[in-house]
Amino acid sequence: MSKKSPTEFLDNVIGKPVIVKLNSGVKYQGILACLDGYMNIALEQTEEYVNGQLKNKYGDAFIRGNNGIHLLNS
């Protein structure tokens, strides 16, 4: 397994499915459209999961980076 820098990881996941987990425990799953230097994230085809259950579906979603997020490649 090769090590990648955070920048390389982010470059490789743009346009791909990701899971974004907030400090609150809420998870958003969708296609990573873009992100900025503040880790603000734009997702497409977004699904919101609360306690592991699907709660809402959104076409597009914007998540502010100050929500203490984890970004996972799904």
C-alpha cells in the first residue's frame, strides 16, 4: 500500500463517491463535486443518514468545513 499525501487523496476522490461524517454523527453520502481550502464540501446525489438510517435525499448539498468532518472514500 502506497502512502498518499492529503492533497493526492483529495485530487483522486473528486468526482467519486464519498462519505462525509460530521461531529454530530450524521453521515452524508454522495459524489464529491468540489472542496476548498477550508474543507467546505459540495456533494451531488447526496443521501443523509442519521443513526445509520436514510433520512433524506438531496440533489446537491454544501457542507461547511467547520463541522468537524471526516471524509472517507466509499
